[in-house]
Amino acid sequence: MAFMKNNTSKTMFLWLIIFTSLHCLSVSFEFQVGCNNDWVVPPVSDSKTYNDWASENRFKASDTIRFKYKKYSVMEVSEEDYKKCNSTHPIFFFNTGNSLFRLQRSGSFYFISGVSGHCQKGQGMIVKVMSEEEESSPEDNNKSFAGSTIVAAGVSKPVFGHFVFFCVASYLF
């Protein structure tokens, strides 16, 4: 009887750990801007390259986007400055050649090249980050991350749950 009580306690403790850890887990992704292409001036025939790429992806708060470039820069700007290709008042300025930008809220983010004339040639992008309501809508389950290179910065809840389960089970039993 004592053995059964001890086993039941261990099992209940195990389930408590699993359910608690699932609530704390947040999954985020890293997207490389333009998939395998660097942040460069797009070809004349395809000036919507970056906005097309951004519209094919579903971004959420806590995701990151990576800009890779050789001799250029990238800026986050206001919507007004984006529309005017105005680079004189950036919100953020990056020129390291490998810049990582964390999307910390829902809404729109506006990016342009800091090199004069490049924005007018199509080196700009609008990234729309979903709100929590959009993230949890049932229709999202049927949508994919089309055309993107995604590197998981986290793991899915079921995978994490299985990991926790097996770690704790191996420790207890």
C-alpha cells in the first residue's frame, strides 16, 4: 500500500511539473529577411521583393528578423518616413552586416536601407506582427510559413512536454 501511495504522489508531481512548464513556455522564431538572399537593392523588375516576402510570413511578438548585408545598413523608421524614404530620423539604425531585430509588440514595423537612393529602388519592407487574438484564431492552424527560412529559437509545447515528462520520469522512477 505504501508503494502505491508513493507512486501516485510521484505521478501527480510529474503531471504538475508538466502542466506548469507548458504555461511558461513561449515559442519564438528567427526569420532571415528575404530567405536566402541578403538585404540588397532588389532587381528593377522586382521592387516589391521584401514586402512580398514579409506578407508570406506570420510574425508574432517575440519573433526576430535577421538582416544580412555586406556594405549597406538597415533602419527602422516611422510609417511616414517609410512612405517618403526618409532616413534622417531612424528609430533604430544597424550597420553591422548581420543585424537581429526583435519584434516586441504587435502592429507594423517599417524598415528601409540607410543608403541614399536604395529605398526608392525597393530596399524597404513593412513587417506586420499579429496580435494575440490573431495568433490564437482557429484559422491559423491551416496556414503555413510559406517561403521563409525559419530557425526555431524555442521548441513546441508538445515536444517540451515530452522532454520534461521523460526527464522527470527517469529521475523519479
